[in-house]
Amino acid sequence: MPPRPRRNRPAAPRRLNEAAQLADQLQAAGYTKRDIARIINRDPSLVSQFYTKNKGAAFVPALRQVLAAVHTGGITDLPELTSLASRHITRRTTASGTKARVRSKAVLITPTGSGTGRVGAQAIASGSSRLRPLIAEAARQGLRLAFTVRLAKTGYLHPSGSRTDSPGIRRDVLQRADHTEERSYGSAQTGGHDAADFARHVDAAGGDVTAAVHQWLVETERIRPDAHILHLEVRTWRPR
């Protein structure tokens, strides 16, 4: 008896749209998805959606120009590429023929200066970019800030409750069953950190909030250089 034909044949590989193909070529030239997002002035998650949700058609002309500038013009500076791309990005048209509005996330800082932003593993891997506007606005308003990080217990250099790590940290330690631990650095009681100074650290890290926090923790000898931040929260307030 002849074998029955297989019903569940493996699907053919999905063909990438042009935006994803151009993004691949830019990555082959040494740029990351985060770099590409900065060049087109959008969130890094949109670049990922070139691959997963077939988005990016509106950015194809800009990406073509950027790729040509990299390959034939020898231009590698991100601000210069961003300026070039901006001249070739047009907003999509709605069904009524008007220009679509660009959605943006509000910076949630109250009149008293209170604001909070949290990111998990996926956002942390891409630099916690959604926290950067909160930090920038806190710096503009002259606020103070504190942050909480979670990582494996073995990533910390000091034991829980150590005053070498942070004065009063015993009140700000949360131990979890998965062998990770949350620790807070700064509070209204201890004065916290100057948001403007912290914003400069973020700028020096190319806008990567995760890298800026990690660098501060390593330089102040609080965590091991190979420790990975799993959760990050930033809080702001107005100094008295």
C-alpha cells in the first residue's frame, strides 16, 4: 500500500519585505537594529516589526538613501545618516486622505515631579529606550531620581543589607524564589541622584539606559561586570 502524502508539510521560508532586506544590509554593514531605529527616528520595536509584521514600507525610500550613503558615500556618522533619512520619510495617508498622526508615549511626570518607568527583559535587551524620555524630562525639570534593578544574587558584590552597597538598603531589598534580587539605589530620604547628571551618563552611553545603569553599578563596585540586569525601574521626584 503506497504511503499517504504528508498533510503538514513545512511552510516555505517567508520572504522578507524590502524594509527588512534593507535593514539586513545595514546590519551587515555593522549597524544594529537600535542604530537603524535611531536613523529613522523610531522605536527599535518597529524595526523588529519589519520582520515579524511586514511593516516598514514607509521607510524604504529613506533606508535606500542611507544604504547608498554608507556604501558609496562612505558616510558612517549616525546623526548625519539620521538627517539624510529624515528628508525621505513621509507619514502615511489615512483613508480620508489626511496625514496620519505619529503616536508617541506621554512622559508621565506629575506637577509634583513624581514619575515612574519600568522595563523588562525584552526592552532591557534593546537599551531600555522607553525610559530615556522620562530621564530627559526629569533632567529638564531639575528633578532627582532613583532606580531599582533586579539581577541574579550572584551578580551583586555585597550581601543583602550591606551599607557599603547603599545606606538603608535593608529596607529596599526584595528577594525572589528564582534566585534573583531587587535592590533600590536612591530615595527621597537619601537624596537620590541628580537627573541631569544621570541623563549625561545615558547620553554618553549612546542613549542606552541599560548600559548607563550597568556602568554606574560596575564603576561604584556594586555588581560584577558580567552581571545582567533583568528588570529596571526609574522613579523621579522634585527636591524640597
